[in-house]
Amino acid sequence: MTFRRWVEGAGSVARTLRAEAGLWRAQSDDDPAVLDAVVQHLREALDNAPHNPDGIFGRPHMLSDLCFALRLRFERGGAVEDIDGAVAAGEQALGEAFSGHLARSAILANLSAALLSRHGRRGGGADLNRGVELAELAVESTPAGNGERPKYLSNLGSALRSRFEETGVRADLDRAVELERQAIEAFPADSPFRPGVLANLGAALSARFDLYGDPADLTGAVDALRQAVDAAPPRHPNRPGDMSSLSGVHLSRYEYRRTAGPGGASDDLDRAVHYASSAVTATPAGHPERPGRLGNLGNALLARYEAHENPEDITAAEAVVKEALELADAEIPDHSALLDCLGGVLAYRHLVFDSSADLDRAIEVTRRSVDRLPSGHPGQAARRWNLASLLIHRSQRTRDSRDVREVLVQLRAAATSPTAAVGVRIRAARRWGAVAASLGDRWATAAEGYAELISLLPLLAWRGLDTPRKGELLAEFAWVAAEAAACAVQAGDPRRALRLLEQGRGVQWAQLLELRSDLSMIEAADPGLAAEMVSVRDALDRVEVGAAVEGGAAWLPRITDERLRLAQRWDELLARARELLGAGFLNAPDVADLQHAAGGGPVVVVNASVWGSHALIVTADDVRAVPLPELSEDAVVENANRFMATINAFDQRGLAEFPGLEQAIADILGWLWDAAAEPVLAELGHTGAPAGDWPRVWWCPTGPLTVLPLHAAGRHHLDGESVLDRVVSSYLPTLRSAAPAPPAGGERPAPRVLHLAVPGPAGYPPVTGLRKDRELLAELLPEGSVTPLYDPDVEPDAVYKASRTHSVLHFSGHATQDIAHPHRGGLLVGDSILTVPRLSAGHPGELAFLAACRTALGGVLIPDEVVTIAAAFNHAGWRHVIGTLWPVGGRVAAKIAAGVYPRIVTDGRVHPDRTALALHLAVRHHRARRTDRPSQWAAFVHLGDHGAGRR
């Protein structure tokens, strides 16, 4: 620039400097006069500026500042001409800025923000996609170490989150969280921009909680937004919005804690109302964000009414939501949310005042909230769910079949929306199935709804979540597989019933089997892909161990992010593998594959449901249903609860103080015989004791039946009237577990026996029967073929490693089972626990004899996951597992072992394929001596064998 031109432009530079100072002030001061002055200074500067693109105060820089100022004024005042002017100024700035211009990154970032702000007002994809594209370019054009880069990272994260909210693409949200974390780490603690980035991180984590349901994200969202609110000066323009967002995450945490979490729910509800009210108070009349903040306050007041039923909350909620709707532009996307909130207010008014008019009006406005959103919008499914709920309520009052038909339409649309949150879809699918089933003549429609639900379970309990959270989510849907199968049977399709049961049960085990599967087919087709799949698989294992070992609040976000990243990558790699090998690779097996489990004898899947109870008899060439009318859902629940109470009382008080134990167990065994086992065996033709070889049956109970001893069902004081008198029983957790993957390379372990016998922690009784176990193994097996591991200080890792080199494990010791959180159970090794997840990651073997308490008992909250110690061995690839359903004394276990091992050892070698028959005969022998003591002999079960044939 020449001296003359500089002098001519000096006034523009001075105005620009004044504008820059005003812009800096405006970011922390909500006085509208400040922004008005900034806009005026910049327009005057541009009117007098030379048309040169270079220099820090050239026209592109001024235009970009004008873009920034007009966007801020729009976001605080709502004038549409301001946001259009901001976009125009930004586009002009970008057009005049040559490649490499000093301010190009800032120009890109400001234009991106303006486009995204206009998208928030008008919707549509063009502004959104271009806003994301320019935010990407701003980051790419700013080198690492540049002080502006953290702001651009956060802006890009916010842009990606906005796109996720529009499209439901998970990768955008996961990357948004990653970018916001990078930005936080790059900003110094005293940066004035840090509160804004914290708010962006909180919003991203809140959205990710809604998507995946991981409470670590919810905690992170609350912490980030609270820090943002606390760090901002009282009059900072962003503070009211951050308080409104903080109210929303407290409300989310209230809902989570109220249903699944560890208390503290009322505190979150109080904070939600407080922050929402404070946000509204701090937002002046005429501010464009006031309607949305009023809507958030309405939601918080509705939740408080639901908790405390104070009619004043309904009145207050109605007032704020109506004010919001009067202020809101009917064309903005948030208008749908406000209508939905008003629908909720009117629905509660209907309940309080018993007003049919309020219910009709609630349905009308909720239907409008659905229609306001474009088809495929991620939020539409939740609106449809709310509309269906209202229609169901009205149909129950009016018996209008038109409402019921619309309910099914709305629920189907919500359940099948690919962009909606999984939690919304899966609840809609369940209600779709239940409503159709309740009609009594829509069984095929009901099965369709339940099938949609079951297809979503792996997404709900996604491998990116930790094990406890997956258990919490699955517990809410603990009965759905049984309900789905019953509907399919009622529709005349037992094969579909079997498939639905297999897909809906053992979800976590299915994920494990997928990870443990042999990848040799992929290795042959694409060695590089196979190598990365192995690497990601191993990393997923390590991150779970890291979560357990590291613990603590500081470590939790890193674990959560890494687990989600690895799970997302596994899904991507699996999709590539299926492109190479077909959609069936590592997918749920079809019915023909499941029938392979019946190669050595029938598998009997026993299922009780509110929609009917049946046994599915699966053979190599058929699947047929046997009605079990006496096995009602209520009867199953009652007897399962009675059984668990009996066992727990025995465990705590002992036989001497519980003289009714044996009769209580006998009563349950008799009921099981009448309601389930005898009708099944009669259908199979087993009406008495066999004349020749013992026939085999594999039991696969579902739901609460998983805790009951089907194998010992009978009236044992009557000759031939028990399962033990007619067949040899084994169990399968699921039919998929009948075909475990072989070891991933190498040969099977040498046929040696590991005898693990270690005392439990302090307070546990001595391990009785240990000497007899030692003597038995020493008598039957040659010297050197048994590895004793009796060190009381042995570490779980040492046990885990030793088991990998032995094909037979005999455990004499204590086990623990937490029936509410079964993944926490395991074998007690010294002062530690060799947990179910760790056991399931072990090496395959031939026989595991677990002579300890409750090794085959699962959890009561998610019984269909069959999370037991014995099942962990089975899924790890141990072909035969002996376990117990309740506590047995060490001497009793030693007697059973003395009846098993002589029958499976010949010439000093263990023959595991004889295990099921050997256990059967040993139990029958013990029963013959103590028929009146079923607590001693009915506890022992056999898992596995997988159709090895009759012996």
C-alpha cells in the first residue's frame, strides 16, 4: 500500500480498531448499544476503505468482523435481516480474501458460524452442510500452536453436533465430543473463551447420553455446563443459555437416577427448575432465545408436577409454554418442541381436572408437533411416541378403534425411524407389539413390532457401553424375548419364535461370541483387515480391564471416549468384512444353523409370557411348539421368587434353622414337573424309564425359568415321575452357545488337569472336601497329569494363565454371585475375584468341574442374559461345565465328584464326553440314598456337550 492510500484508509483503520474493541466488549456484555455501535463503525469503515485485500485491516477483515457483529446481534435480537446481512458479509469477505490471507481462517470460522445460526432459525440442509464444511477448512488452515485454533476446534465440534441433531449420524457426534475435549485441553484455565467451549462440550456429551445412554456422559455434561455457568460473569450474554442447558442435563439426570441410578434424583429436579427459572429471568423480553428457555422451564415444571403432583406446577407450566408459543416464530424448528411441551401440559391438565377437552386438545397440538418436523428428523419419533401415548389413553376411555389404528401407525413409524435415538425406537417397538397383541387377533402385527424391538437390542446395549450400563438397559426389556416368541407362536410361526428368542436373549454373550469368533476367513480374503480386527478386539478387552483397574472420575471420560471409539471402529471393520464375505458373517444364525445344536438330541426352549406359554422343541429337522397352559407368567414369577427366597434363607440361616427347606424345594420341583417338564417329555415320547441307553435332552429355559431346576423337576417319591428317571439333562444358555468358536490358532491344550483349591477371603468357611478331591484325582490319574494350585495367595492372573494350558479344571473353593449385578460374580481366589467377564475371555477347554456355590445361578434383573460363572466357561469354549444352582457343602460336592470321575476316567485319561451321563448317574445315586434331601443333589447341573451323542 502506498503512503497516499494509507492516509486515505487511515479513517477506516481507526473505525475498525474501535469496532474491534467493541466486538471484544460485546462478547461479554449484553448491552445492545455496544453491538449497534460496532455495526455502525464497521459499515462506515467499509464505505471509506480502499479496495485492497491484503493487510490485517483490509476489506476482507472488516467484512468478516461485520459478519461476526451482525450474527451476534441476530442471536440477541432476532432480526432476520441481521443474519442475512451476516452471511452476505461473510461470503463477500471470503470472496475477496486470497488464499493464504492472514485472516482467512477467521473469515471461514465467522461465515461458518453465521450459516449455522441461520440454519438454526430456518432449518434446511444447505446452510448446515456448508457451515460444517467451512468450519473444517478453518481448522485445516490454522496450524497447531496457533492461539485461535482451539476456538476453531470447538466451532467445528458445535457444527458437527448441529448436523448430528439434524441427521442422526453418530460419527458426527462422536467426533464433536473429541474436538471439544481437544479444545478444552488447549485453552489455558483463565481463557475468557473457556466457558463457551465447556458449554459446547456439555451440549455434545448430553446429546451423546441421549444416543448411547452412558451415564458417564451425563455426569460429564453436568460438570462441563456447571463450570461454564460458574466461570461466566453475571451479565455475560451466554450465561442464560448455559443455565438453560444446565437445567436440561439436570432434568435428564433426574430421569435417569429416578429409574436406574443411585439416588439423588430430587436434588437434580430442584436444580433443573432453579436453573431454568434463572435462565428465563436473565433473558430479556424480545430475545429470540426466550421461547426456547421458557419451554425448558415448562418441561422442568412438568417433571416436578409428576414427582409431587402439585397443581400449581401445571398452572405455571401452562403459562410459560403458552407465552413461549406466543413469542416463537411458527417457522422455527423449536416450535415443534414447544407444541410437544404444551401437549404434555394439557395431558396433565386432563388428569388433574378430568377434562376430555384437554385430552383432545393435547392430541391436536401433539399431532401438530409431529407434522412440524420434516420426515426423517431425529426428533420426530419422540413426538410420535407422545402422540401414541395420548391416543392410547383416549382409546381406553372411548373404545374408538380409529385411535387404536392410529396408535399402531405412529408407533411403527417411530420404531422404524433410522435417525431416531435407539431408546425412543425400542420403546415404541415394544408398545407397538404389546398394543397389537392386546387386541387378540393381530398376532402377526404384534410379532412384527417385537421383532423390530429385538433387532434394536444390540444397538441399545451397544458394545461401546460398559458392562454395568448394558445390564441396566437390558433390564428394562427383560421380558421382551418371551413376549415376542409367544406372539410368533400365536401367529403360527414357531421357527420365527425360536429366532426371536435367540436374538433377544444373551445379547451380551452374542457380542462376546462375535468378538471371540475365528477370523481365518477374513484373513484369507484380506489379511490387513483381519489384523486390524484383531487389534481392535484386543483393545476393547484392554479398555474394559482399564476401566476396572484405573477407576476414578478423572479416568472415566478417557475410558468412555476410548471404548466408544473402538466400538465404532469395530462396527466399521465388521461392515467391511460383511461386504467381502456376505451379510451372514458374524451375524445372528438362522434357524437352520440353530437346529445344529440338536444334533445329539432335542433342545427344549421353555418360554412363559403374558401372551402365552410354550415349549419349543428343536430337533435337527423340525421346530414345533407345545402349549404349556399351566406355566403362566404369574406362576413362573411366583415360584421363581419363592425359590430364590428359599435359597437365600438357607444360605443365610443354614439347614438347622430352616427345617422347611427340603419341602419348599420339593414343592417347586413338583410344580415344575406338572407345568413344564412332564408335558414336554410326554411330547417327546419319554413316558417312563428308558429300556436301553439314556436319552438326552438339552434344556434352554428363558426369563425367570433360568433360575429354576428343570433338570430335577419331578415328584421324586413316585417311581418314574421325574426328569431324572427319564432322560439325561444338560443346559444351553442359548442355542448359539452350542457352537463355540475353536481356539484362534494353535492346538488344544494338553489333556492335563488343573486342580485349583484355594481358601476364600477372611470370613468364609474352610473349603471342606478338599482332601477327598485330592485323593480322588491322585487315585484315578497318573502322576504328573494333575497340576495342583493350592497357594492361598495366588493371584487371579496366575489362575487365568494356568487354565490356558490345561483342558480340565477342577475347582474346589468358594464362588460369589451378585444376583442384581451378575457380571460382578466369579470364583473367589484369595482376596480377589476371577470375574465372569474375565472368565469368559479365557481359553477353550474340555471340562470345568466347578465344585462351588451358585456357579450356575444367574441374575434376577436380566435373567435372559444368563450371566453365570458356568455360562462364562461355556462361552469361553469349555465344552462341558458342571456347576450348582445353590450352595452345597464341600463334602456333598466331593461325593458327587467321586461319582463322576470314575465314570469319565479310563486308563488314566479323562474322557469329557461322558460327563453329562456321569453326572446324571452320580446325582441319581445320591438321590436314592437321600430322596428327602433335594437340596443336596438337585443343585448340580451340566452345561454344554453340544450334541456329542448318547452314551
